[in-house]
Amino acid sequence: MNWKAYDEVHFSDQYILRWVREGDEYVSRISKEMMEDLHTVVRQQQAEIEALNRFIAERGETGQLIIWKAQEK
């Protein structure tokens, strides 16, 4: 592996997390506000996944087919 002084992960244009190399480890430091925002985004995504799973469970294979067709587009 080519070790750099830091490495970044671009989650979006707004959220870019940087890991700084300290010895042989990368360490991430983010602000409290960014951590709260990140928690909010993850909770929203989890709620959307749970809603989709309920939709599929209620409709059985037909619901799965609808979602599969939507993903093809």
C-alpha cells in the first residue's frame, strides 16, 4: 500500500472526510456538528430501507418485482 500523509473519502460535495496518518494508522477528526449531521443522514437512510422492506413484505414477490423494475431504469 502506498501510504500518504492523509486520505479523503468524498461522500458528497458537502461531506468529505479526511483521515490523517499518524504513524501506521489513519485517524479521522470531525466536528461535533458534522457528526450530528452524519448521524441524521444515516438514520434517514435506515428509515427508508425499513420502509422499503415493509413494502416488500406486505406485497410479497410482486413488490420485489416492482422495485427490481425500478432499479433497471
